[in-house]
Amino acid sequence: LYLHLKITVDIVYKNKERMELDLPEFYINVEIVKEDTTDALAQFIGFTCNIKEHFFDDGNIFDLVCLSGVLPIDCGSSIYNLPLEIWLPYSYPFESPIAYAPPPRDLLINVSDYIEATGKLTFTSWGENSTIEGYLKDIQDFLFGKFPLHYRHIENNSCETDLARPMEERDMNAGIDFHNGIILNGLKKTNAIVAERLKSNQNCYRTSLDVTPKGYILIINNIDFKTLRRRNGAHLDGLNIQFLFEAMGYSLYKNLDETQNLTYKQMKDVIKEFAKSNCHRQRHAIIVFISSHGDADNFAGTDADDITKSNFLAESEIRSYFAIAKLASIPKIFFLQSCRGDNRDPGLTPVEEDETDGCSSDYNRPTQSTATTTTIPTNLDFFICRATFQDEVVFRNPTYGSYFVRAICLMFRENAHDLTLSQLCDRVRGHISNQTFMNAYKMCPPCESTLTKDFYFNI
């Protein structure tokens, strides 16, 4: 039915190769189609041009010119290559092109105000003098800094004992720009005026210090064990934490391959070395990240025995290494990813209860001491964020790593430019508490703080 005029269109690329297309006879302005297509392909060399069948919403099928390729979208600190198809209707240029962002293999469409479930972009900026080249640039500008249009659906998740079940809800990777499990979302920067105000704020820690790096982070990540199960996917925890803190101005104390899969003694030795190091002088903070199997508040070395409970390093011992005079007044921040027991939190359904009019008595309230002091508490200036509560398990995806770590990376990258450490961890807690694991269980990362001031990472 659709006869073609043998109208040959020469498409000229930057590399001077030539391509011939037979345009359908129904295009009302062949010369403009030829000119605009040529200009667009010359500017966006990752695109190709073909005649393909387009299926319209009303069921009709027409042969249309289709430009397809990947369009680089600036997400801040990274570039997201968006797969894109631009279809030219027969009435082009009097009618806007039709743009689709088909998801790559194994990805799903992140439906929003600007992309439909079919992959069709609802964004349009078409005008009387618009061209395909300008249209592609407008899409780049419109999507600048926005979440990617696609996400990876993970069918299974697991706890630290590697029990996997399908998830009921959309997984927490929705809206995350990542490549092979590495989170790439751009790190937002603090407004310059706000940054100067925070730096001069006496209620903030060390933010007035202009030092590079801001501090050092020790990342201990145990994956393979002699007798315990392998922590599949946990290798991404270390990488994601490294990239996050490097983006915020911190440096690794040791390379990841030096602090991965450590025995009990090796863990103990490197933590003691890190605490005693002179690298912390005049830095903003000391950061410790530990990811391993665990029990209560103990972390398994690769030689740990779950039956005899041997070769587990206690959290209290780790903290004691940093509770020393030379580290006084420096924030000591810990992120701890491990199970703390075998229980699973089934969650609860809130119910409205009657209020009472009772009030507490001041009888037992201690009086404030007026005596001056020249010492500070031993455990002052610590901040500890744990993946879960006492006696409970944590959940980890065997392909993409720990949900706790991924929430940290996502929330910090989104909000570290204007939220305190405590507020950031509140966001992490809220993000994870909205997820359901193994179709039935919840997680709630608690924090413990003895900080006396606000702490900002990314200013």
C-alpha cells in the first residue's frame, strides 16, 4: 500500500561516509527532512538513520524516518548515555518529532511526568523554526541533573545469611544512575554563600579548615570466609563507599585490595594503625566503614567460627582504639554493615491510641553542676550508624550489594550539600524503612551520637 518514490537522500557524516535512504512518498517536505537529518547526524555522531515501521497508539502502522542512538545526559558528576529514538511524522517539520527512550536490556522504564510506560517522552519544545538538532539539545537541557529514565529491577534480595526471596515492591534502585552496580548519581554542591556561612558557624565541626583531603576513610570489607557463607555482591559496598567519600573530598587510608577479606588479627591491626596514624591532624573527620558477617556487636574476620564464636572483633574494642587524647574533638564516624542477630523485623501497623494527660515529675531530675572541668568524656565526638537494630539481621542483594550502603550513597549524594550528618542518616533510615524485604520484613538503621556540634560532609 505504501509505495515509495525513489528519492535518494545523501546523509553526510563527519567521517564523510555516505548513506542512502528511500523516503516514503508521504513526506510533505523531503528537502527539509534531508537537511535537518543531515545536520543532526553531523552533530550527534552516535546516531544512525533508517526507515522503520512505527506503531501508533490507534493501531496504524507507518514507515517513518527514525534516528536512533544514545544521547549523553549530564547528571552532574557523571554522564548518562540515554538510548533514544526520534521518529519524524509525514507532516514534519510542521509537526513535532516523536521521541522514545527505550530501556536497555534488563532495565525498566522509570515512569514519571516526562516519560510514559511505553518509553515515549512527554517533553516537547517544538516551534516554527525548530530542527532535529535543536530538539536533541533541548532534550539534553531538559534532562540535565534529573534521575535517569531507566532503572534495574532486582528480582531477589538476601540477608547476610544469603536467603533470597522476590521483593513485593519496586526495588530501591529506582531512580539511581549506576553502571555495573556502581552508583553514579551526581553529588550536589553547596551554594557558595551558604558554604561560607556554615564555615564560620561556631556550632559546626572544623568546616573552616581548608585542607585536602578533608580526612581519611578506612574501608574494611570481608566477602570470602573459611567457614561462613560468601557475601555475594558485597564487593560493591566498598566501591560505592569509596566513590562517595572521594567525591566529598576524603581519601582512602589504604587501597580496597589491602583491606578486603581480613582475618580477625588483620582487622584489629589495621584499625589500631589507623587510629594511631598522624594523618588525622587538622582533618575534618575520621571515617570507618566495616562490612562483614556479624553477631550482636561483633564483626567476623575471614577466619571466624560461628559455632565457637571465635575471631569476631567487638565494636566496643574498635571504639576504644579511637577514644584517645590525640583524636579528641575530631568527629569519629562509623558506618557498620553486619547482622546483629538472627531476628527479622516483621514491621507493625500503626494504630491510634487514646492520649493521657499525665506529666512527669521533676523530683528525680538531676541538678546541673556548676563546677568547671578541664577534661572531656572519653567517648565524646563519636557518631555510629548501624545497618540494623540489636539482635536483627540485615539484608543484602547478592548482585548489587547491601541495601544499607546503597541508601547511604544515594541519600548522601542527593543531600550532603545542605544537611548535617544526623539529618542525612535520618534520610537513610526513612529510605530503607519504606522498603520491604523477602516480601515480609523491614529494616531500620539506628544511629548513636555523642557529637556536640553539627557536622557537614560536602561543603
